[in-house]
Amino acid sequence: MKKIVTLEDALKRVEELEKENVELRAELEYYRNRKLSGRQKHNAK
């Protein structure tokens, strides 16, 4: 990773990271909400 010199470069990098963060949060939400397949334990019984 290169060193950020100017304020404009820093703001561009922040914008890129925020966009990446939104994408990763959406992916994480997908994995949290999906149903697990396969045999499930019946702990409540």
C-alpha cells in the first residue's frame, strides 16, 4: 500500500473503503440470514 500524500488522495481512499465496507456488510448479512442445510440438532426436545 502506498503512502497517501494529499488530502484529495485520502478522501478518495476513504470513499473506496466505505464502498467496500457496504459490499462486505451486505455479504455478511446474506450469510447471517441464510438457512443452514443438512441435519439439525434438536436441542429443544
